[in-house]
Amino acid sequence: VEAAESASMKAAFEAGEPVTLDRIGHFAEGVAVKRTGDLTYRICADLLDDVITVDNDEICAAVQDVYEDTRAIAEPAGVLAVAGIKKYFAERAGEGRSVAAVLSGANVNFARLRHIAERAAVGEETEALLGVTIPERPGSFLDFCETVGLRGITEFNYRYSDPREAHIFVGVALKGGVKEKREIMAQLLAHGLPVIDLSANEMARQHIRHMVGGRAPVDNERIMRFQFPERPGALLEFLTGMQSDWNISLFHYRNYGSEYGRVLMGIQVPDEDGARFQEFLQSTGYGYIAEAGNPAYSMFLAPL
């Protein structure tokens, strides 16, 4: 089994001799080899039937599998065998047999673990990343949440940018893998909400998800930080109880695996609705902090 971005043995098998790769990736750095050795190639060519390659998301999913089964954390290069076994049997349904994988390393740091945790859900097909377009009007978020239903939202990023339509970046927890993702997208399209699948989009996963935001020409924005119960339906309950003519101008949420989810939200509330807004905040029962005076908000997000 080799990492797809450093598959020098696979390339040698295809060429019939060792070849030098133009470039290699270093995510699974313990097996990142530009050119396989001549002796190693001869031994593998004599003994192996095939070489399986796995991408970084499949490697991250294997790290998670090992942890959930053993409470041990292996490094990316160390779980290649596990990732390869999963891929082998996923492509050969019905071939039931007992197999064993050798874990060959555990040299991993916390910075790498953060990346692994982010990518494991995509590798396991337990999270879909979607780009959805909804009308820019009060109530659109509620309509969207009702369409998604009680599925878990793992991430939600939005900032007002256009008076006609809003573009939201959303992560949805999956129990049925690709099949369920297609069902969700079909439901959104049936409700007139254009959607694109960003689950395999490298730029979206590594960069865009962290860059949705900026200053916007919005009036009467109240910037609030909430603690939502980490359970399906909590956001839907919040939006259902909110005044229908208050518009959400900013929304950022990411599931961190704790009891409460942390949400940053901008809500356009006219001055004359200030008292009603305070009553609404109290009625939710959720913890909240007004952040209008936060210097980070003033520098990066405050309206133009």
C-alpha cells in the first residue's frame, strides 16, 4: 500500500522498472520516496500481485479507525495498511476473510492531529461539504434548515454579500455515505436551492471554509456569540422562535465535539426592536455574549 501522492512503487510496476517521480507529497512522510530501490522493486515484483494507493482523506479515516478501536494514535504512514485493507474490501464486496494490518509508526504531533481530525470525516464519507445558494431575505435560513431536517450540521459559514442571494458553506453529517449526500442535494434542488458538492474540492476544504466573511454593507447589525446545545434541531428551534423580519447577516459554526457548539451570528435588528430582541435572547435559554465592541469584529467584520 502506498500514499497516492508518493506512489513510486506503483509507478515502477506500471513502467516495469524503478522510475523517479517528479514530486512527492509529505503527508505520509515516513513512506515518501521519490524512487523505489532496485532491490526493493525486484523483491516486490516477485512477491506482490498489485499495489494499492490511498489518498490523504482515506489515510486520515484510517487513523480515526485505529484510534476508535484501540485508543492508540498512529501516524499517517503507520496506518497505510489499514487504509489499504479498507479500500481493497470496499472494491471487492463479498470476499469475506480475516486480514491483519501492521501499524508501523506513531510519530505524530498535535498540529498534524488537527488536520487529520478535519479530514477524517470526508475520508469516512460521514460528512458532506456543500455550497448552497438561498434567497437573501428573512426566513431563508429557516427554510434551508427545514429542508435539511434534523441531520447534524457540522459547519455553517455565511456572510452577507449580495442583496438578492446568499451563498452558504455548510457541512452535513452523513449516516448513509454518498447515497445520503445525493439525497440531500436532490432535496435542496427540489426546493429551488442550487447546490454544489465541495466534499472533494481541495481548495474549499483547506482554505475557503476558513475565509467566508469580511465587511458587508449591512445596517443595524447585532453581532452575538452563542452557545448552542450540540444536538440536531437546536438551530432550527432558534430560528423558529426568532422574529420573522430580522435578517441573519453573518453565521459561523463548527462542530468541535463538545456539549455546546460555539456560534457567531450577525442579526439585523432595527433600533425600535431592541427591547423585543433582548426578550428573544432571554427566551432561548442559550448562553450569549454581545460582541459589538470586540476589536476583532471592528477590524475584520464590521459593516462598511
